[in-house]
Amino acid sequence: MFASLLNKGIRGSLVFLVLIFLISAVLIYFSPVSLETNTDSGLFFNYLVNKISNKAVILSLNFVFIGLGVFLTGLILINQEIVEKSNYFSVFLFLILSIISVNPLQINPQLFTNIFILFSINKLISIYRQERVLSQIFEAAFCLSFSAFITISSIITLPIFFITLIILRSFNWREWVIAIVGIFAPLFIYEGVAYLSGYNSWYLFEAIAFYFKNLSKPIISEYYFPILFLLFVLLLISVIKSFLINFGNTIKKQRTKLLFVSVLLFNTFGFFSKGATGSSIILTYALPLSFFIGDFLYEIKQKKIVNTILTLILLCLAVIFAGQMGAI
């Protein structure tokens, strides 16, 4: 059923993915209940999110962010040949995890942040075994640094940038200098504007200090418990299988797996960030979850098992929709 659609490439999966996208948008638009409230601090959240109250605008922005995120995920995993070209399980999972995290009454800044993080990762992976990559490195560093001004929790991805350079490239001092310049460029631009306007100088440093000082337990709605438990079990199985049985048939895929493992490890801070919720946790881990679990599902030969797992994921999505509708 589902498995036969998602292992036939873009032609087999496109209609299915678009249908899920559109049906979810309609259901969320008519959802009157917000299961969780995002309180992640950041310029985007503080100065834009709270000022938009029109539900149609909120829904449109959330799903534009989701669409861009799904597109970039496809570029990273399929066009970069991290997974097989016929494997759209990972793209499907990223779409589902993004939809699960949508608040019907509030713009989700993490959806917006993920666009810049995904763009940065795509640029970084594209430089593998390439020459003259300074511009790509600068763009990747700039976007990753800029994402911290949207949601401060994305600051935890900055070390991953340099880990990626170590994994994918031999040391080149010019590349590292350009990377550091790209990281600091948004900060210089912001501080220059803040100085000229006399407003909110040293924001990023104060926000980083506040972020690490106020790490705490996440507040998770009970509606997210089933999907979080299912994702944890699937991730554990897929990571163990990936490293013990099939580490990857290309060097690029092997190194990318190490990159995603580092993302999992460093995103632990995101799990304990102040104001973390079930939806924000899912979005923080969305890319590595999609990669490992999607690759695992693609390699399972028994379609009944795959369809059962996909049905369970969709049932978890239905539970969240029912909660937002006030049905349960």
C-alpha cells in the first residue's frame, strides 16, 4: 500500500505526498485547539510571530515553510545521493514530522529555522570532493549563523558545521577562515544595525547565555507521547542496524551518517532547552530521524512490515489531529 508508493521515486510518491500535504492543511485550518505553545525565544518569535493572529496567514506561512523544508530534504538525501533515488521514505517522514509539529494557532519559528539549517547542510554536503568551494562554505556558514537570530536554540548546530568540515574535507586553512567569517557575518551586520539604531545591542550573546543558563525539562503534551515513543524505538533500531549491518555502500554515505549522528548528539541540548515541547523536539531531530528511519524502512523487504510501521505513524498523526479538533 504505502510502501509500494514510496519506493518508486518521485513519480510514485509525488501524488501521495501532495495529498497528505493538502489534507493536513485543511484539517489543521479547522482545528480550534492548540496542544502546545511555542515559547522559544528569538528575534523572529519575539517580533513577528506574536504579531500575526490571522489563522489563514498562520497556516499559509507554516505550510510554505514545510514545503520548502521538504524540498530541501529531497535535495539533501536524494539529489546528493545519500539515499537511493527511488527511496522517498525519508522525504515522507520529514513531511509527516513537520505536519505533526504545526500549531494551528501560531507560526512555528522552528519550521522557518529548519529551512536555513537544511540549506546549510545541503551546501556542506555538496562540497564533498569538490574544488573551489569557498563560496559554498561561506553561504552555509552564513545561513547557519543567521538561523540563531530566528530561534536561539539553533545555536547548538554551529559546532556541527565544523564537525562536517572535518568529516567531509581535508584541512584547508582558507576554508576554515571563510567558515569563521561566514559565522560572524550575520552578527556584524546585526550589531552594526543595532548600533546605528541604538536598539538591542549584544542580543545574540545575551540570548546564548540565557539559553544555556535556563536548560530544563521539556513540557510535552500527552498527545505527542505515542509518536515520540514510536520514533525513539525506530531510531534506535535503525541506527543500530545502520552501524552494525549496513554502514553504507559509498564513502559519502558513510561520512554523512557520521554527520547525522553528530546532529543527534548535539541536539540533546535542544531537548532540554527552556520552552521545549514535543513538537519542537520532533522538529529539532526531524532530518536525522527522517534519514535513519527512512533508510531503514527502504531496506526492509517485507512490505507488510513497512506498511504496518507507516500505518502506526499515520495513526499517531491522527491522534494529534483529533486532539487539535477537540475530539479526544
